[in-house]
Amino acid sequence: MRRVGYNNINNFISGSRLIAARFRIRYNMKKPIIAAICAAVMLAPILANEPEPPSANNIVEYARENCIGKPYSAENRLGPESYDCSGLIWRACSASGYEMSPDCTDSQLKCGEPIELSELMPGDLIFFDYENDGVTDHGAIYSGDNNIIHATRSGVRETSLDSPTGVYENQTFRTAATAAIRVVADR
């Protein structure tokens, strides 16, 4: 369902007043309400075509609906048929209306506002350093309820932050997480 934002309503009101005034003059309408209804009917198609503002939830929805189950590929990493971790992040963010680097996770880490791992919300991006050497090894989309959507060697899937990374014994995604960003300041 499309939400009408503050800007849409202001555009609608000012546009309605202008068109209503023109209707009243042109057709000698005595009742302002009839002119306002005519104006609203004329503006409705214009507002319906206005693009919906980006939403971080769109990132999660896009990844769930279009990426989960796709195979991993380092060669064809940007999708839509296969992904690596940074390609998945780029595709989901770009399809949802956000600017995102298609490059490695280190460059994607600079494409948002840094947040604490304790502040994660659906649509935030989370990054991992398996080796604990200061280099980002993996990136994922936080999907809520302690889960991430990410591209692994076995394909794109949604898993718990508490599941093992498969890199080191007893290492989970939660313990390997080192940074997070919010690609949207206002939600």
C-alpha cells in the first residue's frame, strides 16, 4: 500500500487550490467545493505516478523476494541470477532507491551512517571481520529478529546472527560482526 507523505499532501493542497481557482474562473463555478473536487480528480493521476520514497524495509523485502535461493558467484556477483555478499547488498539497496557502491564491502561500509551493533534495525547493513585483522571479510543485510540475509558459498540465504560462520570453530556471525551502517538517516 502506498503511503502519502508530507510532501505529497502539500503538493496536492497547493495544486488543488490553483486548479480549483482556475475552474471557478473558467467555468463560472459558484461553489468552491465543486471546483475543489474537480481539482482533486485532475491531480490524482499525477500523485499516483510520483515515486515512493525509499524505505529500509524495501531493502529487506527486495532481498527476500528476489535474491534468497540464488547461487553464489564471484564472477557474476551483481545479480540478478547470482551474487556475492557485496553484490547482494548493492542490488538490494539500488533496487530500493539508495546509492550504494557496487565494489567490495570495505567501500560499502562508507556508504551510510555508522551505527552501534546494538542499534540494528531491518535494512541496516552489517559487516564482519573473520580474521580480526581490520579488513572487512563479509557483509550482510540485517533483516530483523536477530537474522541476516547474505550471500554465502552455498547461495543467498537468511540465517541467524548466532549461527556459525564456518571460518573458525566457535565463531558466530555475532562474534565476527565489527561494524554496521544505516543507509537511511530517517525511517
